[in-house]
Amino acid sequence: MKRSSDLLPGEAVFRYVIRAGDYWIDTLRRGQRLRIVDLEGNQSADTLFFNAADVADRYSAVDTIREQGNVYLSYGTKLLSTSGNVLAEIVADTVGRHDTLGGACASESNMVRYDLEKRTMHSCRDSYLLALAQHEALGIGKRDLSHNINFFMNVPVTPEGGLTFADGLSGAGQYVEMRAAMDIIVLISNCPQLNNPCNAYNPTPLEVLIWDADVR
């Protein structure tokens, strides 16, 4: 399901462009809204969510999928944590479908899926680990890296129950927007994957915008 937002970029309290292959991490306060914009289209935003008060209480793909009865995320989806808490809700979405099964690329999966020589290629997991090392005060450790959402990524489920990586569904300027239901930590890896079409074999920038709770 698609739905546009009524929030204006000029009223955002924060804007930041995430370069291809880079990361962004910050705390979103309850009621604030976060928009992730696919600036050039067909670019995956591998995103993690944590309860800021207890980082062990993090986004759960299993609980979110079960409660909404759909493996894809879109407008109206409530992102549930491992404790059953609502971390955030998708309140606007101009793409209409986002993946929660494909996971984040890593050196290990690149080797298994593509070639042993791909081990040294930069991956989303590398970006996550770098973010944690550079933001130790947030209290997130390597073991807290669990389920992630692949916003804008297209991972169809085959009739046999397998997964395939296909061209993304988003075009330039399309976005997804979430409202925080509690204080949450958001970590985004702007996916550097070059071995499948999730980024059109050419990673490009994303933009994040934040609005305070009292804006509309």
C-alpha cells in the first residue's frame, strides 16, 4: 500500500545524505518522524532498530511478519521488537513494498553466494561493525546485530519458498517514512552490494530527514 507524506522537507529539523557504502546512526525520539529517501532509485537501505532504553529489545522480523500476516512491509506496518513492543510505524510509503527476509550482506554470504574472491568486498555488516566501534556509548554490541529491514530492496519469494534478489522497486526520490513509538536507535547501512541487482550494480546515495513530533 502506498501513501504520501504531508511533511515538507524544509520543515525537517535534520537532513543528512548517506554516501554509497557508508552508514548513519542516531537516536530518534518518541513521536519524531524519520524519512529515508532513495535519491537516485533502486538503492537498498539496510536498517536496524533498537529500543534506546534496552538495546537487547530490537527489531524482530519474526514477530512483525506474524502480526501483520505479510512478509513485506509497507504503509501501516508496525515494527515490533523481540519483546513485542512497537518500535515504530510506517506512516508514509511511496514505494509500497519493502523486504524483511533477505538480510544484510556480509563477507561470508558474499563468498557463499558469489565467489571466494568476494570476501574482501565491503558489506553492510562491515558498515554496522564500524558504526558500533565508532559509537560505543550507545551500548550496542556485535551480538545485537540481528534482523534488519531492507527498505527499497526487492526480494521475491519463489513458489518453492526460496528467495531471489531482483531489481529494486523504487524510483528516484521515492521514500519511506516512520514515526517512532518510543525512543529508538536507528542504524542504516547504505548497501554497497555489487554482486546482485539490489542496487542496480551501482550503489548511490540515500538521504535521511527527521521531523519533530509537533510538526503536524
